[in-house]
Amino acid sequence: VATSIDVSPSVVSAGEHVNINVNSDGKWGVKPEFKICREKMCVASGSSRCSGYGCKGNINVEYRIPSDLAPGDYFVRAVDMDTGEHITDDFEVE
């Protein structure tokens, strides 16, 4: 079963909130921590606040984009604990 991540809205201003929706039905789920990245550098992180070793099922987190984040293209990255794969979805800070 593939793990997916979706960030909405896809365009946001610094200081505003995005919804991060992760769907992971694998045996181990995803790591609770996610990263906000630009190109190859991660600039912020957050937690899905799930209990246990991994987050399973449908996880929805409202995350406030840091107010000092420069405009540009970013992505949210979560790690699938079953495969080790980085699951990402893009968004833009305007």
C-alpha cells in the first residue's frame, strides 16, 4: 500500500496555515516528524503528534508556516517507515 501526502492550499503566505494530510496504511506507518524543505535543505519541522512508534492511517495536521520563510517553492517531506522512502508534496510561499 502506497503512502501519500497532500498539502493544501498549494500557495500560501508566510505565517499562514497549511493542512498536511498523510495517508499511511503500511505496517509501520510514517515517522511522526515531518520536514519543510526547499531544494535540498530543510528549513523547518513539525510533528503529527501521533502516539506510538509510527503514525498509521489518515493523519491530518494543521501547520503554521514560519513567518520568516522567504518566498519560493517548498515541499513537505515525511518518511515511510516500511520502505524508508521520502514522501513529498510541493507548495509555494508567496
